[in-house]
Amino acid sequence: MTEICCSKIMAMIFFFVDQNQKNTKLSEIIDFEKLERVNKPIEGANGLPNECYINENYLKYERDKVFFNKWTVIGVGSSIPKAGDAKPYNLLGIPLIILRDKNLNIRVFHNVCSHRGYKLLDKPCKLKNVIRCPYHSWSYDFEGNLVATPHIGGLNVHNSEKFKKNKSKLKSIKTKIWMDIIFVNINSNEIEFDEYIKPLEQRWSKFINKSDQKLITHSEDYGYFNLEVKSNWKFAIENYCESYHLPTIHPELNKVSNINDHYHIQGLPNRFAGQGSKKYNQPIKGNKKFKTFPNWNKDWCKNSEYVALFPNVMIGLHIDHFYVFWLEPLAMNKTKEHMQMYYVGNDSANGDELKELRKENIRFWKEVMLEDIKAVEGMQEGRNSIVYDGGNFSPVMDRPTHQFHKWVSSSLME
């Protein structure tokens, strides 16, 4: 009995020592009391401290705890539509390859040759059968298998009994595609994707079902733009989560759908947050409109929802179109925003008859996102203040934003 008690005590000691070791690195950058204040009820909570937005040492820690441990967005499938299409992607210093294989499945690999660590791809390309390393021509098939090792045993000797190719595959990354969005879990330690996305799918089941999801089609002519913003990526999420800023930042949009027409979205478990509108009006040109999702509940025809799925993608769902606004963090104070636009079926997405309407729709959304730049860059500049350290929240208007802050804080302390 005594031995069992001692074992339990020792286990507890090791647990607390282990936790302290895990937190040492972060605690050298941020006072943990500041993070704990984020998790208080909104009336007494502070926002994330300045270090989370301006401290370069913090960024590596956030990369590991947030972007590597969670399901992170790195692009969309429609950007590599055909077999052999491949492109490099840099996730905060980690080089990756995004590839469409011969079965049209999307795969993601670490962008490094298993031989001497040379980066395999440096620009988008069309691959025929293999990924060939530019250094020594070692080659990998689309499943990451090492299939060719030229001259490995000497001139014109391309195999060696002392070398096993099957031990030198490309390192694959856990990948899932949902609504054309490419999600990766670098460290393979997050919950399974189906469980991760289930709360949002359940919420949106009154709008679209699985068959509706298959109708989503990317627009090839007016389906994409990007913006480079001088701010931390988190500010874009925070701003997207709330409608509080509509009168000041989006005065024209506010005339169509004001604060009173909006409602909060707070997904539980805490994986997404945002806002919805009860005043969406379909764009129309003459008598032409985009097709609508066939299973959209008629009681919700005027509703649209704008959800930030943590950490780095914002989604806009409407009865007649769908957009993906995802963030590529480039530095502590620099972010590239990517907007991808989708419609219901190919006629709406790419047909000539609705081309002008598509042009007007993406122009509208680009104008909205450009207006938001003033807000997010202003917050970035303000975070250099020595008297501001997280601020506070409106108990009524800032609940979704507070939810995001809590998610970041909790992720850092896991």
C-alpha cells in the first residue's frame, strides 16, 4: 500500500516537473498571469498580451503550438487541379510540397530530399512522373517513394545492395481536404479531422448538406485575389469575428446590413467563431442571379454566415456563393491574405452569362477586405505601445473575438 502511495506521489511530482519544463520556454517570453487573464469571463478578461504580436522569439513558439499542432490551412485544391500539378509552400520557415497525384488525390510532403537535404521544388510546376531533386537527381514518385538513385554505386551504377530505397521516402504530412480547403496537421497530434470539423458541419446542416458541398465550384476568371498586410495574422481573425466595426470601417456595408442585423457565432468545442447576418441579398444584374444551394432551408434564405475556423481560415457561406479567405503568416508583422471564390455549379462559377456578375461580386468583397486593412494595420502599430497590453472586451459585442483569444491562450499552454 505504501509503495502504491509513493508511486502516485512520484508520478505527480514528475507530472508537475514535466509541465514546468514545457512551459519554461514560453514563460521566458510571456508572463503566464497575462495568459490566464485572457481566459477569465469576458467582463474581467484582458486580450492577448503585446508579446503575441510583436515579439520575434514568440513566433517560433506559436508556430509549433498553434500551426504545427492544429489543423492548419495551406491552400485550396483548385490551385492544383490536374494530376502532376505541384507547388511549394513555406509555413513559417518550413518548406512543403503540395501535389496532385495520378489518382487526383492531394498529398503534402516536406519539401526536402532525403539524400543531402536539398529543397526539391522552388516554384509551381507540372510534374510528369516523378519529383526529381536538382542536386543529384534522386527521384520520388507521387506517393513519396524513392524510385531512382543515379550513380549511387559509382558511375552508371544506379543501385547499391548497401542502400535500401524504402528507408528514404519523402516525409508525408497528415492532410485532409474539406470544401476544397487543404488542411494539414504537421505534428499529427490533433484530433481526427472528421471530429474537428463536425461541429461546424452540424451547424451548417440547415444550409448545405454533403450533396450541396459537391456542387461548390471555383471560379477560374474572377475567383482569386491576394493582399499583403502589415500586421500579425491574428488581427485578421479577430477583426473577422465581430461586426462591431461595421459603422466605422464599412459604412456602405453597414447601410445594407447593420449591427442589429448580425448575430454572434461561437462554436463549441472552441474551434470556430464569427458572425452571421439576417439581411443577405443576392447580387443581381438585370434579371440574372447565381444559382442557389438546392437544400438550403427556405426559412434561412436571407441568412449568411462568416466563420473563422481556427487558426487561419475565414469562410463566408451564402445561399448562392461561398468564399475561403485564408491567411499565410509571413512574419510577426506581415501576412498574406488569399481570397478564393466559389459558386453553385459550373454555370455560375464559369459560365459566360454570369461573368459580369462574378466580376462585380469579387470586386465587392475585395473592397470590403481592403477596408479591413486599415483596422488590422492600425492594431499592429498600436501594439508597440508601452502602456497597452491586451486591452479589454465589450461584454456584448466582442464575445466571438474573446473566444479566439481564449483558443490561442489555451493552445499555447497545452
